[in-house]
Amino acid sequence: MRSNLFTSLLTLVPVLGNLALGYEVQTPPLDTDWTYSVGTDPWPEYPRPQLQRSQWQSLNGIWKWKSASYPGEPVPSKGSFDEDILVPSCIESGLSGVMKENQTYSWYRTEFTVPQGYTQRGRRVLLNFEAVDHQATVYVNGDLVGIHVGGYWHFNFDVTKYLNSNGTNTLHVFVFDPTDAEGYMNPVGKQTRTPSHIFYTPCTGIWQTVWLESVPRTYIQQLDIVAGMDGTVNVTVGTNQGSDAVSISIIDGVGSRIASVNGVANKPFDFIVESPKLWSPDSPTLYNLTITVGDDTVNSYTGFRTFSVGEIDGVTRPLINGEFIFQFGTLDQGFWPDGIYTPPNREAMVYDLQVLKDLGLNMLRKHIKVENALFYRACDELGLLLIQDMPSMPLRTPNADQQAEWERQLDILIRQHRNYPSIYTWVIYNEGWGQITDYYPEYNLTARVKELDPTRFVDSTTGWHDHGAGDFHDNHHYANPQCGTPFYSIQSTPYDNKRIAIQGEFGGIGHNVSAEHLWKVELSVSQINQTYEIDADLEAYNYRGHLLLSELRDQVEKYACSAAVWTQTTDVEGEVNGFLTYDRRLQRTDKAQWRADIQALYDAAASRGGKATKSRMAL
């Protein structure tokens, strides 16, 4: 390992009583420049920037791990744990230190102490998990404290009564994750136990941050904030009990308080901020918030913007702050060769976003995966619009109970992410994966999403099985686009002029690279030729990119195209069609050419009644 283990141990915040020196990064089939610098104190940043408190403690670091055999196993003894694991990480990843596959059942163990003052004056201690795939059963000091189902969502338990406040506490987590095994229809996205070309190595276990925070007896649990372009702000401050008084301060980018308002907890209330600077891809202005309820104070942020559907010169358009801006982005899978679902660190994660922004893209489609909160914060700061997919079920038809569970988790996606200014579209179904076609559930689901969040667009069916629901008519076609055009190919449908035309996927042109940049798994390498198109060299790749973007520009100028998603940000395992290779060491795009071609899309939209956008300069 390149990191200084002694220094990392000294900087760990939790006292991990079972910390051993046995952890070592396993050699993955491909590494990145960040693989061996992760160390043993990963993801030290505050994990939830929209609900931030001062008293918190990360439990990330080296835990103990072991395989398990069946649900309901008794909590294992300390001595039975024989492997170290990095938390957070996917068990299948090199960064985990374990790198084992098909671990349906497993145990985690760590020890921690509670800082002085965390439980004084009636204060409570919350144990937070940002994400555990798929089901987590949590024990503190041998007592069951709760069970959570769903691999993409944050959750917590009040563990105050289970703690030894003056000594060491033991935390066990039992994880159950069948991924896409026969008989299970959980949200999995691209994860599979049998990786093959467009389906990838799965992620099992605690793959996002674990942490403690201290809260007063009455505390803020949830913030729902909608800040519109007219300065109207609607807020609901959810607390664990009562209807206490709420005070909110709005602070601008230079630290000046521009508004102070009062309300009541657990009830929505409105106020006006005069002439706010608006959030947009060209000007991603954010305002900080301080919210106080009784003894609890949290910091948050918001951006003022409005998304709406309008008609410009007879074409249905997506409007941002009342103006049509062409949206161009990539299909963003969020996989990493060393971490699978978990990026090595924040720097690595943001690097991908900066590459996109530097090329002039103003959007990305987060493809059937959900990221950590710091990812969304970065998009908010950079001005990258987000199309957020609901992670799909496997390519089978769910039964009634499985459908109901998937719909429950769709609700969670909306509730946990509707505060991020950058998210502007929710996707319900991707290309029919797990989509019932005996009837059209997307109509009721679209209504449900609009009920939970009436402020954003809904792309009900991206790609196949479109029956007319939602705000978008979404075409998928490789390699060339068919966006809002009078021509189409199955399984997409003819353009519906009552809805917004988006090219939900296109491009996908590939370029094989030398072995040093490839995912060194024999099956993956053998399937590279399944890529939609393979270009012999970078000159051919960039030539083809130019032709395809020129064709897209023509469709913006001649037809009704309003947005497009290029496949894709990076290579993933056996797919070699990214702007970046899977290790992020090679960028295929000719920067000057792609910046010019992307700007031409925005200019074409401006010629059709859209807003002129700034030419992108290199970062």
C-alpha cells in the first residue's frame, strides 16, 4: 500500500477496537490513479450536506468481516471474524480487501466509543448508514436495533438506549444480498451475478459511509425545500415530534444574511426572497440555509430555479427558468474498476464530472444507480443538470408483491433526493426492465411521482414500451440519433409531438485500447466486439463523434429535439465506448472538436427560440 498506515491510524476518529493490520487492497482486474491512496480512513467528508450538524463521528475504516450461511444466524463471537474489510466498499471490490463474489449472507463487526457529551441533557445518538446493499440487520452490543431493506437509500436508528456511553460499543451488521438471483426482483440496475457485456460486477454490503451524530430530544429529520425562479420558497421542516417553532436564515455566497423567516415544524410554509440569483447550468448559484428548531440547528442549501413544460414556435419544450436550453449529457453508470459502486474518494468521483463540464456538457443521466449525497452536491455546484433513473429490477416480470416493493423504493428515491437543485427529471422505467406490460403501471406511477414532486419532469419510460405517459417522448437508437424526427426504429415509437423529444441514448461508439486500460477478465475482453461500433483509432473515433453530433444538430435545427444523452461517460468492464477509459487514464475526446460540436447544439437550439448559452472555456 502506498498510504502511510500509521498516519491513517492516528487520524481515525472512531476507536475501532478490533482494528487489525491485516487489511490490504486486493489487486483488482484494473486499478486507477486513486486505488492505492485510499488509505484506512476513507470518505472523511460530512456525508449528508443538506442536513449538516456539528456533532458527528465517522465510523468508516477497517472493520472485521466474515461469510454467513443463513438468515437469522446468531451474532458471531469476536474470535470468529478472520478477515478485515474497508468500510465503505463493495465486498466484490479490490478496495474492500476481501474481493469475493456471490456473498449472499455476511457479517460485519466493529467497535466504537461515544464522544463525551453525545448523550448528556437528554440528547440522542443516531447511527446512520448512507447505503447498504441489499438488506441490513443491525445490532449494537448484541441487541437488535433494526432492519432496513433497499440497497440505495440512507437510513438510521436511534441507538441511545443500546449504548455503553462510558465505554466501548460493538456494532454488528448482518447483510443479505441476492442481487439478481432467480426468484428475487430487487432494484439492482446493472448489477448481476453473471457479468456479461452491459451487465456488470455487483456490489454487496456497506458501500457508503457509516456515522454517528448527536441530536437533541426533538430534532430535525427531513427538509423539503422548493425555491422557485420568482423567489418563492416552500419549506417543510420535518421533526421527530411536535410542532415547535422553526427559524430559517438564507445566506448568500459572500456570507450575508438576505432573509430570515419563522414557521412551524411538520407543516409547510412559504416566504419570498427578493430578486434571487437563479441556479442554472451557466450560473449554478447556491444559497446556504441555517434552520433551527429548539436546541437543534442544521445547515443546508438550495438553489432558485423552475422547471416547466412550454411551447416555443409550436414545439413542446423543457423550460429552465422559463427558457429553453438544449440539454446534452452522457449516460453515467457510476462504476469503478477498484471500487465497483464506491468511488475511491471524492476527488475521483468529481473528476468524472469535471471532465464532462470541461467539454461543455450541461447534463448527465445517472443510469439506474443512485450515488452518495456528495455526488449530487458536486452536480449542484458545477451546474450539471441531472436525469435521475430509478434503479431497475432484473429483466423479468415482477409479481404483485415484488412490484409493490419496487414502488415503495421508488417513493424513497423521490423523498430522499427532491431537494437537490440539479435533479430536473425522474426516470421510472429503463427499456422495459422489470416493467409490467399486461397493463400500464407507468401511468399511475407517473401520477405518484408528480404527487411527491410536482416541480420536475418525469420520463416515464426511457426507451422501450412507451404508451404515452410522462413529459418526454424518449428514443433510444445506436449509433445515430432519431430525436423528435419523422423517422424511428423499433423498439422506440413514433415521435409524439404532445411531449418533449429527448434522445435518451445514442452514440455508444467504441474504441479498443491497449491491455493496460482494460478490465482484465477474459469474458469481458472477449465481448468487447459486442460494443455498438468499434473504431480502429482515436482519429476514427473523433471523426465518428463529429458526424453523429452534426446529425443531432441537424435534428435540433429541423425537427423537435430538445435533449440528448450520449453513451457514455466511461468504459465499464467489457464496454469500451466511454469518453474515458475505465481506469480514467485515457480521454478519447478531442477537446477542441467536441467543445465546438457541443456548442453547436446549443446554438442550434437558440436559433429555434432557445436561450443562447455561454461558450465553454477549458477548466
